[in-house]
Amino acid sequence: MFFKTSPPGVSIHLDQKLQKKTNFFFDSAFFSGLLPGDYEIIIQKTGYHSWTKTLTVKEKQVIEAKYITLFPKEPNLTPLAEDIKDFFPAPNNGKIIFWIEEENDWRLNSLDLQTQEQKEIISEPELIKTLGSKKTAYISFLNLIWSNDSKKILIEVKNSGQKQYIIAETGPETSLFIPDFEANIQKLAFNPNNSEELFFLTIEPEKISGNKSKESQIRKQVIFRLSSDGQQTELKVSAPSVEQNIISYLILDNNIIWLTDAGFLYQGQLVNSNKIELLKILNLKPIRVNKQANYQIIAKDISEILLKEDEELYYLNPETHLFEQLFNAVKSIEFSQDMKKILVLANNQISFFYLAQEREQPQRETGEKVSLTGFSEQISNLSWLNNSYLIFQTKDAIKVIEIDNRSKPNMIELFAFSQPKIFWNQKQKTLLVLTENNLFSCSDILK
């Protein structure tokens, strides 16, 4: 048997007997000459939750557990802010936007995590004044999305029953830009490579023609580009034969993937401000499109593409070029840091789908689905802690669980709070916890 642990300085017990201790120079332990059979392993360290598992020793094999992590029993929490309704961390983890709801209005403040400087980005009274509408008595905050470079935010509000969008700078000088949309838009998002641009779906402009037939009046949904000066440009596909009604899209580097109501997924390249150069059709057979459903294309690169239809999740097999149904009743999806697997929460069941072969124990095959565990209570904010552990919350608790399901996965409770909301900062290994309008940070979960 071979074990590798974090932090160092642990005691390893086999069948209730102390066998070895690791020190601060060596974080691993090797046991040889064991007879084949089941062994109960207990790994302990003062001040930490124990790790326990039953593993089976087999003849002429080394049984490994190389990614064991012990978690502190009493992690330290540092207060960050009070009277917070919600929070939105920046992608570069340098800032946090706070949604602060007061008695008569709301505002958005930014906190610089390095300088601890806090400043106001926008407030409801300021926004009402900026819009200059006498009919506007109040504006409701709905959501906030960061640009990839963490320089801008897209704010979604409801004004007199209508959705409205505001783009704000988050630098030293705050400026607001309010796009003027003449029609209903969908799937508004920043260009991941350029925060000066956004993309959205809307109905194509009406063509001026003397032909008043019904066919000429049918207009399809198309992709528009919105520049920082307010100019809106329709993106035209280089092959007119595939100019169909677009129901979803995704920007990946300089590529764009889009799904049409004909059931085909296309890949193209953004060659200039108003043109998409068609590269290929990605699926050999069309999927049946439900006009009432919401579709989301999910991918980190062109080689691994997922499609979510409401709560149904499909995978585009890169070998067959066909969509395969993976899970239903899906609530959340997240790629692992090593891009070998995706984490899926469906029906309060935690599962994985392996995009690549896993050679470490427990070994997995490409395309394998693994069910880790299920819960009777609702879980949320499920995400990767690292490639081997997950963090999530239940109604009143924040928990960590390993993905090694041999015998039984180890799971511990880090904190107990009243209806918390959490965010795990993978780069800085810091946990943010919002509970009862108070925001805390914790940076000693992983040593």
C-alpha cells in the first residue's frame, strides 16, 4: 500500500494498529509484505478530521491513495463585510462586488481584496436619475456578470416591468453605459477576449421589400455584436445556406459555436466585425429541437462540447460526432481543473463523467459515468475544491467530500451556518461564506 497525504505529520493506522508516521519532509508512506485481504485505514492528525477507508490488498499489486487531504476541525473565519445581500467575485479574484440592499434602495459596491478599499459602483437613486424617466419609481436589481478580464460588469435590472442592462467599469474611474435595445434580446454576454464587446441574440431587422407575402415577414433569430460605442452589428455567416434561426451560441477564443432550430451545431470563426467564417458542422445527425426549451452550449475547448436542454445534459461524442444523453434533472455542471472530468449535480445526486482516461486509482475509462453519493436534502453551490475533493452546501452546513468512492467517500462538515452561500476561490485557495448578511473569508482549508 502507498499513501500520500496533506498536510504532513500524520499517523497511519492499519486495522487499529499504528504503523507509521509521516513528517514535515516526507508526506508519503509505503507498506510492503501485506497479505491479500481487506484493511481498515485510519489517518489522523491532531486538530484535523480523520480519513478512514477500507481498501483491499491484492496479490502482486500496489494499492494507492495518493491524494488524501485532512481538513481542520476549526478553520479560521475572517470578517470581510456586513449588511451584504449577495456577492460576485471577479474572475481574477482581485475584487468582489457587493449587492447591498437598504431600507428604500440598493447599491453595488466593489471591494479591492489587496488594498481593502471599498467604493460605490452604482446605486438605485443614481440609476433612476441617469435614466431620467419620471415614470420610474424604483428599479430592481436582478443579476451581475463579470467580463473575463475583470474590468467590466454587466448589470441586469428590471425597470417598469422591463429588463434593462447597464455596463459599468470597475477601475478607479467608474463609468456607465446603457445599451439602447429596440427589441427583446437573449443570451447577452461579454466577448471573452475583449470586454469592449458583447454578443446577444435577437430577431433580425425587418427587410424593406415590396413583397408582402407571409414568407417575407418571417424573421429568424440572429447573433449581434455590440461595441463599446453602442454600435450594433449583425453577424452574417459566410455560407448563406446555413443562415437559420439561431437558438444558442458560445464564444471560444476566436471561434463561435451556434445551435440552430434545425438541430445542427456549427463551428465558425470571427473574421471581422460582421462576418462568421463557417468551418464545420459538428454533429452528423440533427437533434430534435424543442422550441419551448432553453438551450445552453457548455465547453472549455472545441474538443469537448456539452449541450444542456432545460435540465437534460447531452455530450457530443468526438469520435461518432453524435449527441449522447448523459443525465437528466441537472442543476449544475463544472469542469475539473485537470479537464479530465465534469462534475454533475442532478436530483441531489453527485456524479461524474470522465472525458479522459484516469490512470490513478481508482482508475476510470473515457466516457465512464460514476455516481458518488446522493442526499435526501437539497444541496447547492457544488464545485471542485481541487481535482480530488468537492465543496458544497446543504441548508445549514458547508461540507467537503472526496471523489474516491472505494468503500465509502470521506465527507466532513467544515461549518454550520444558517442558509449560507459559498464561493471557492481556486487560485487563492480561499473560501467566501455569506450568512445572515455577513461575509467571511477562510484561507486555511487546504494546507
